[in-house]
Amino acid sequence: MCSEPDGGLGRNTEGVSPKQAHLAGLRGTRMAEVRLQEGESLENALRRFKRKVMTEDIIKDVKRHSYYLKPGERRRVKQALAQKRARKKIRKDSDQVAPRRVAAAK
């Protein structure tokens, strides 16, 4: 636990309780920041920003924290995703074999 009022993030949260900072989203939040370089177009800076957001998994983190899952529900979702990946892998493996048979039959 950090003794600083802003959670060690360097943000100015004077006069704000830790609970208020948490509710306001000031605690543990990551923000991608891109500074416009001299002579750089806005499109290039936007492209760099999008790439930075993707590499830091900010979108995934926001989606994961957008709602609460109970531990049992989280486990069921995790198992369902694993089964889905397994079915996809089996289907992919069988699709790779099928075109060879068709090509050999001709």
C-alpha cells in the first residue's frame, strides 16, 4: 500500500479521500499519453496513440473491470472460453486435412 494520497501515481488529489479517489477512477488507472512531436502530423500521432493503447491492453482492462463477476461465474466463463478454443482448434485441424483429400481425389 502506498502512503501517498494519490496511490503513487503522481496525480494531484489533495483534499480527496482515498475512497473518493477510487470512485473517481484516480487510483490504479493507466493512461496512454502521446506527445505531438515537432513537425509530426496529427494522423501519425493518433496512430502512435492507438498502437500504445493496444500494447498496454487498456481496452481489455476497461472491459474486464466494467462489471463484476462472482468467482464461480468467472470460473464458468473461463471454462466456456477454453471449450470454445478447443472446438476451434479441432475444426481448424480438420479443415487443414480436408483440402488435401480433395486435391488428392482430383
